[in-house]
Amino acid sequence: MYLNQDLQINVTIYYKSVIVQINKMKNKVLTKQENRVAHLIANEFLEKEIAATLFISVHTVHTHTKNIRKKLNVKNIAGITREYMLRLTNCADVLKPQIIK
């Protein structure tokens, strides 16, 4: 049994839109390193301190911060902190030190 042509087109369009939405959601997921940076930002670390803690350059921290802002669609570190805390299952976790691997 075959679908009529209009139905096939509608199904194809629907699945393409679902794939686009999934790809958009993937882009909003922070990498492990971005998650570490967001955690340290939420704990009031400066970029220089984050760089020293993660053994990366200040420029790399700045780039991670910029990418986090884009992914979370926020304007500043206050927005990063808010979104980071909202993603936690327990907001008290923001105060726990993260294990750096």
C-alpha cells in the first residue's frame, strides 16, 4: 500500500522539521569544558582564575564564555549563572566543587 503523493510530501516536510528541531537542541547542549566554565562562572570565578583552574588560556576561557552565551541565548555572565542553575537538578550543586577531569 502506497501513500498518496500529497501525504508523502507532508510526512517528508514534517520529519525534516523534526530533524531541524533536534539539531537546534543539540547546539544548546554545553560541552564538558563549557559546563566546567559555566560552573566556575556561577561560583564567581574571574576568567583569569578559571584559566588557572582548568589549565587553559584566558583567551580560551573567553571563547568558551562567548559560546556558552550563544548556546544559552543570554547576554552576560548573570544570564549564564541563571541558566546554569536552572539546568541543575539541585541548585545547591552550584556550590559543590566540580571534579576536573
